[in-house]
Amino acid sequence: MALIRCDVFLFVAAFCLIRYALADPPCRTPNNDFGECILIKECTQLFAIIQKRPLTAADANFLRQSHCGFVGMIPKVCCPPVTTPPISTDKPFTSITVEDKTEDITDTPEVSHPLLPNLNVCGQDTSNRIFGGEQADLDEFPWMALIEYEKSDKRRGFYCGGVLINKRYILTAAHCIKGRDLPKTWKLFSARLGEYDTESVKDCINNGFSSECSDPVLDVPIEEAIAHEQFDPYDVNQYHDIGLLRLATEVTYTQFINPICLPLSNQERRKSYTGLRLTVAGWGKTETKSESNIKLKVQVPVKSLRDCNYVYSSRVHLENSQLCAGGEKGKDSCRGDSGGSLMTVSSNKQGEVNWYAVGIVSFGPTPCGLGGWPAVYTRVSKYVPWIISKLKA
């Protein structure tokens, strides 16, 4: 009898271990509670929100921040524990970060500049979808830019990305301007805005009932390229990997061309984001030669600087002007562009919901998307004064 009981115990233990191994890892809710990543219809609290009509901006924002994956086409959310008080989104929701004591996040003065758009203009979320797949919507991330180079034989191609921050400037990586691997014979030529599918002349999406089409793309010549003065393309640490491209003419804002917000407020500049999942998007036309003709997006978890330095300790030493995100197999900024942006959506006390540029794609493991190896980004909040100092009308 004792032997049978032991066998039963071993079977139950093995079954539990298998279930644990196959289960989703714990997730963090937007309110920084530990939760369970499950189908939204199985999460009573969040399923109640999605059934509300009309769905407010705060509701939609909370649901997006709760998104943690898919089962087929059905979205999963980070469901709070049942002991958590009922969720209320009546007050504007603000992204809550997990404090990371290893990073130097200090008080910084409020900054502003007349040439930067206000929150009524920048980072506007025009997409109607709360949960999306890997392909972005036609009008999603309208600040995304493709940077075109002209080679010595006069052929042209897109090899970097960036984000529009006002009518004349694109924020990108310094290594896209004077990178070690950038051929000296290549010349920065233009920036393309309003792109969705690089292989089609007119971009349209058919949702099964009707077709939606975007405006024609806009190619604007680059008038000036500004790399950070302290960026050294031969330094393996890639500190100060940030730059600006000044466009030859002003662009007009539309549904498909619109700037992203910079973290100007003290509240936004103090966030560490460690433990949260942020978004990176692009076409994958990078030095790694992975590419997609369709604009893609992926959510990646932000890692602490301590953990990231442990991974990269044999190669580089990262500083608080950098941040790490990713490390999940097959999900990385290879899916986006070098120079593109790591982004978050946030709302302020006035209830304005906006997208912010958090990081700039700098470097990562080769090949990209290796499990346990996050990509490295330049932390935008550390360079806001530098960006402002370079702007001119």
C-alpha cells in the first residue's frame, strides 16, 4: 500500500511540474500587481470593461497595457488576482512603473520648447483596435519614418528608421548617421513618412466589409544630419547613440503622418519602465538584413540595468542613459528598424492619452531574437535637453 501511495505521489508531482512548466510566467498588471496571463473572456474584471459602451480612452488604454499575448487570434490579458478591488477607469489611467533601485532615476526640471508639439497634437492614438497582432494597423504609429540612403552607384534603399518629433525633425540613432558599419560612400538622402507596405504604391486594408486606404507616402529630402557629439562609432558600449535629421521642408500633419511625444514632463522622465512591456515597430530593414514589407510591431519586456549588465558583462557595460528590453525568443527590435523607437502609451491628469518615445534602437545580439538576450536602447529621457538644444525653426 505504501508503494502505491508513493507512485501516486510521484505521478501527481510530475503532473504538477509539467503544468507549471507549460504555464505562462507571472505577469504584471498596469497597476503593478502580479497577475495571471489568461484569455480575456476568462478574466471577469477586464471582460466587464471591454463590454462597456462607449469605451473611454482610459478603458482602451488600460486594456492595451494589460495585453500579454494571444491564443490563436484571441487576446490574453494580465488578469489581476480575485482579491484585488474592482477596477475603475473613471479617472484617467497613468502607466505605473516598477521601481528599479539600480537605475539612477532622479528629479529633473520640467522642459518645453515652442517647436515641439503639445499633447493635443503628438502621440495621438488613432487606431481603433484594442488588441492587435504582429501587423500594425494602417494608421498605427504615424510617426514612423524610413531613412533612405543613396549608394555610390546612385541606387537607393532604406536601411534605418526613426520617428517624427515635429514638422522638421526625425529622431534616430547616431549610428545611422556615422555608424561603424555604415559605408562611407553612402549618403543620407531622404525620409519616408506615411508608409505601411513598402511593396505597394497605394496602401489599403480590407477588413472583410470595406477597404480603408492611406494617403500617398511622403518622401522628404534630408537637409542636415546631427549625431550626438560624444557618440563614438567604434566604442562597443555605444553610449550617446542618438541623432536628429532635419528635413528640407516642413511636413503637414495628417491621420497617417503625425509626431510622437517626447518625455518632457518630470513625471514621464522619471519612469524606469522596468517590468513593463513596451512596443517597438518597424519594417525590419536593418543592418541585420531581416525585413518585412509590412509595418510590424512587437511588445517586449523592459529589463533592469543590473540584469542586462549581467547578460552583457563579457562584452559591454551599460549606463543609465541606456535601457534594455526583450530577451524573448523570436521577439526583438530586429522586427523593427535600427534608429526606430521603443514606445509606450500613457495618459496624464488631464485625461490625454498619448504615445511617447522611450528608447531608440541601438544594438543587440546577433542573430537577434535570442532567448535571454535583450536589445539595448538609448534612453530618450536622458537626452531631452540635448534634443531641444538642436532644434531650430
